[in-house]
Amino acid sequence: MGSYMTSLLAIDPPPRSGGGGPREAWWRGRAQRWSWSFRAAIILTIVLAAAITAASHASAQSCLRPDWTECVSFPNGGRHTGISPYGMPIQSVVPAGSSICVSTRWEVRAEEYVQFTRDGTLWPNRDWEVEADTFCFYKN
């Protein structure tokens, strides 16, 4: 029975209708080369997209959000963003050489707010407060 199976596997399949001869063989080889180059182009595109994405994330500034009583130093300065109690976006520039601390954190009507100090005084002014969930500091 083993020799019978071997002889069946050795038989070439019948030719498809329409033939084609050498032109068909040339076209099949060309299509295989195109599919390989197409796959190579797709892989290259994916690798380049991943590299660009990684580079953009590496250069993106990260949000610093210290907890209550913690401080962040800004040797080269930076900026501060947040949402005011009135729902307006606010922003302030952090001077170079500053150390900003979260001095006060309180809750009003189920919303938490924070205030900051710089050198022991409220920063940037005594009326400045932001929602605790929305503030960020960014270093230069």
C-alpha cells in the first residue's frame, strides 16, 4: 500500500483548461515577486510608523501632578495648566528656579480644588485655584 500512495503523489495534477504555457509560468513568477515586494513595503511602512510614533511620544512633555504637600522644582522654568472652579481653562508660566508645592486641597460641592505655594506664599496669586483632577505642571 505504501508504494501505491507514493505513486499517487508522484502523479502531476492535470493541466488547467486554457493552458497558457510559458507565458503563464512567467506571470506566476512575476506575481510572486510582486507579492514579496509588496509585503516588504508594508513591513517597512509599519516599522516607520512605529518609529515616528515612538519619537513623538519621547519628545512629548509629561504631566507632573504632585500630591498634597509635595513639591516640584523647575530649574529651567515651565508652565502650569488647569481648569478653574468656573470651568474655564487657565494657564500660568512657572519661572526658572522655582519650587512649586501643593499647599491646600479641599472639597466643595463634591469637587476637589488645590492651591499652590512658591517660597511660602500662594502662587501665582492668593485667588488661584484649580480642579484637583485637571491640573498639570510641565517642565521646560
